[in-house]
Amino acid sequence: MTTAGPRARLVAAVRILAICLAATLVVLLVVMWWGSLRPGAYSLTEHAAGHGGASGGVSVADLTADADRAADVKVELTARHETVQLASGASFEGYTLNGATPGPTIRATQGQLVEVLLRNEDVAGGVTLHWHGVDVPAAMDGVAGVTQDAVGPGESFVYRFVAEQAGTFWYHSHQISHEQVIGGLFGMLVLAPAEETAVTDVVAAVHTYPNGIRTVSGEPGVMHVPAQPGDRVRVRVANTDNVPLSVWSGAPFVLRAVDGGELSQPPPIEGKRVTLTAGARVDVEVEIPASGGVSVQLPGASIVLGADPGPAPQPTEILDLLSYGEPTDLPFDPEQPDRSYRYDIGRMPGFIDGKPGFWWTVNGKIGDDIPMFMVKEGDVVRMTITNGSGEVHPMHLHGHHMLVLSRNGEQATGSSWWVDSLNVEHGDTYEVVFVADNPGVWMDHCHNLPHAAEGLIAHVMYEGVTTPFMLGHDTGNNPE
Ligand code: C2O
Ligand code: CU
């Protein structure tokens, strides 16, 4: 008979310890996995209740435009799933509105009531329309499972809102948006100022379809626009893709507006490019020279006004909107906020609805653990957005415009820089402020839509506002 030596006993002890650790880890993972499983149906109101928010009051469905006011602009849009043929002859499986993609450009004048009847002919997953950058009443925001139910095949929905803003906007489906938007379910919305202007305008929706072809308002690569020397042309450029783009020209240009917001006293720009983040718009104004034409360019796309001057190389220097134009007075004090929040973007491994992954985080949380940003009507809300996630994120807040106060500690000194879509690079810290003047439940998410589908979504919820709409597998609502 032999007894185990001290070495053998140590080995046995280490083994037992390792087995215990492994077992604990497995139990932990199972608990995390189990905890991440989503119920078949749940509402953001219940979610907020779990985070110290949401109680009684108004349903988001009741936050509509004046029901008794007649429409000034009426549009009908029919969504279809079909094989889309581009002008170049290339085709892909996608989506159309009234048989085309982009859908028709909707034009209205500031102050008018816009009414859009959306019909879904045969898009199996359902559709909605979100008015990107327009601060519509909450019930009209078009987010499936948050402000309405997805519109199923054979169904319809009426959107009504007063165009309080003037500027360049766009609309897109907010149901399975990471697939439907790239596939074609979008269009442009131009809200003209009430006063007439002597400038012609051109709408340029830059979009890369699932077949990889970059287009400008449906034209592969180049859009030609007739123009005469001496004409002033405002090019309304929208980035409907998932990644940031740059805009430049070989000729001097003026940046008139960002995300629909007119800039104050913008000087001419030469030898610089403008960053146009995903979802964002810029209005670029050029004057056609006596020599012929001007080209407004983006990578793989251009808008040629008049005679083609040929391509200009992309400038390396980026226009800094922190110091472009002249400041104007604000109707509120951004230094006296009623609430201050952080929106820290990161990444970590974990589970969302039982799926393991290396997920985006907001304030260290993933998926449904991301807390609600609760606000009260009238609040001045300050938000510090940081990005330590390793990738750029175009951050988009619904229903409000954010004023950029600083980037990486550098204060804004130029024209008030209002955005609904902000390019937040890895390593950046932005301080922004917005006024909570539009009650509802509002998404505040990354507009790289596959990132949103990977959980980079938070919500701003007003106290006293609830949503009767449900998210989850059993509901048919899937906003990302
Ligand atoms: Cu352009 Cu949440 O959307
Ligand atoms: Cu992102």
C-alpha cells in the first residue's frame, strides 16, 4: 500500500480547483445567456420601469399633429419587394416606393401640413416610414414597436406632420432597417423656407445598393444636372449609406446647412472636404463659373452641374464645423442643463437574446440592459458622447436636434452647429445639448444600421409618456 506524495496531492487539488472554476464559469455563462433572452413581446415602457422611469400619462400614439387640420401636401407611397433595375442595367433583389428607388422626393414649404399614405403591397417583413431629421410628433416617427406597429402586406398607415423646419431631410423604413434601407426603401424630403430664394436646388441622395453600386439619386456614379454660367445652385446631399463620406469640389463652395439647419454667415471653402456622416445631410452652394461647370464630389459619386470640369482630387484637410461661420445667440443656456447624461460607446463580449457576440455597449451595458435616458418636457439636456469602441459611429437622435458644444475639450466658436446625425470617431468625446421640447419615446442610436441591429441603441423617454407598442419575436416589430 502506498500513500500519495505531497506533489500528487497538489496536482489533485489543482485539478479539483480547475474543475470547480470551469463549472462556475459555465453556470455564469448559462445565467448570462438565460438573462439575455427576450420575452416574445415586451414594451419599452416596462423596460423603463425597470430603470427607474416611465409612469402613467400620455400614450405615444396620441402625440399626433392636429387631426382637424387639412393637409397641404398629400402623397401616396406604395412599398414593394421586387427586382430593382438600376439605370446601369445592374439589378438586385430590393425594395421600391411607387416602383422606384429612391422613392419620390417629397417637397413642402415650411408651415405646411404633410400627409403621406404608406401602403405596403407585398413586403413580407412589414414596413414603416421614419422622417429622418424632422422633429415630427412622436406618433409619426415611424419606429416599429416604439411609435407604431409595422405595416404588414396589404395594410396602410397615414403619416401627418407640420413642416416646422426648413431644410434637407430624408425618409426611410424603420422596420428591419438594416436590410430595407440598403435595399431601397428610402427617399428625400425637402422642406423649403417660407421665403422665396433665387437659388435652384438639386437633390442628391448618395446610396450604395446591396450589389455594391454607389448611386446619386438612383444614377450610378455620376448625376448630370443642366446649369448655366452665373447660376447659383444648392446641392442637397444626403448620405443614406452606413459609413461616413466626404464631400468636396474643385471650385469654391459655401456650406449653407448641416442636417437641415441653416448655418450663420458661412464663408467660402476651398481645398477642404466636408465630413458627411451616415444619415446626415449637407447643403452645398456653388456658383457656375463663366468657364462652364462645377462638380460636387464624393468618393465614387459626383454631381456635375453644367459642363463637366473633370474630377478634382479629394482634399486631405477636413472642414472643422466647430469654427465655421459666426455664432448666434441661443434661446437657452447650455451651461445650466437640467440633466446631464453620458453616452459612452464601447464593446464587450456577451449575449443579446441568447446570441453570443462581441456587442456594442452603451455605458457598459449591452442590449436590453442599456438604461433609458429619462427627460421631462422643457429640460435642457446635456449629453457627453464618447467612443472607445474601435470604430466610428454616426449617432442619430430622433425628434430633436443636438447642438454641438465641444469636441475633445475644444469649444465650438463658429455658427451654431445643430445636428441630428453626428460623426463620432473612435477616441472622440463630444459634448452636445438639446432641448426636450417634443414629448415622446425617441431612439438615440447608431445610424450604421447593422450596428443598430447589433444593439447600439438607446432611447430618450419623456416622463409621463408611455408606449402601447411591443417589441419581440412574437410582435412582428423589428425596428433595426
Ligand atoms: Cu434614420 Cu432611427 O433613423
Ligand atoms: Cu455604429
